[in-house]
Amino acid sequence: MIQQTIIQHSSTEMEFVESVADRLYHKHLKPFLEQLHKPTQKPRYHSRAETAKILGIALSNLAEKTKDGTITASRLGGRVLYSDEDIRKALTQIRTV
């Protein structure tokens, strides 16, 4: 036979427990669950032609900038590819005074 114990709590005690549980959920559990289900973004790669078009420059200019190290490229077999990160790093911000 199963023995049950009934404990009565005041509404103030129950409100306190609910508020603690709510704070714990929002502060710790919810961010953890959101991070757990967050899809990881894979790097996107662009061909030489696509990269030149994105940057608004000629293919020959892109080749020069790759050769002098202004922009970094990756090689896969015979293809030269540029990641979104490579393109972003190659852009320089101009500050006006």
C-alpha cells in the first residue's frame, strides 16, 4: 500500500516558490535550451566571379588583391574560393572626420 502525505502551504509560500522557479527558468534553463537548439551557421564560400561581383571589382583586381594578401582565399582542387569571413575581413572601414 502506498502512503501519501498531504502538505498544505499558504498562497504566499506558493507564490514565492513559483517566483523562484520562474527566475531560475528564465536565467539558467531557457538560455541553455535556446543555445542547445540553435543551428550552427556553416561558412559560405564564393567563386572568384561571385566574390569580384560582391566587391564590385574586376577579376584581375581580385587576383592582385589575393596575391598581395589583401584578401585571403582557399583552394579546393582547382577552384579558388572566398568565404564570407574572408570578404568581410578584406573590407576596410573609412573614418571621416
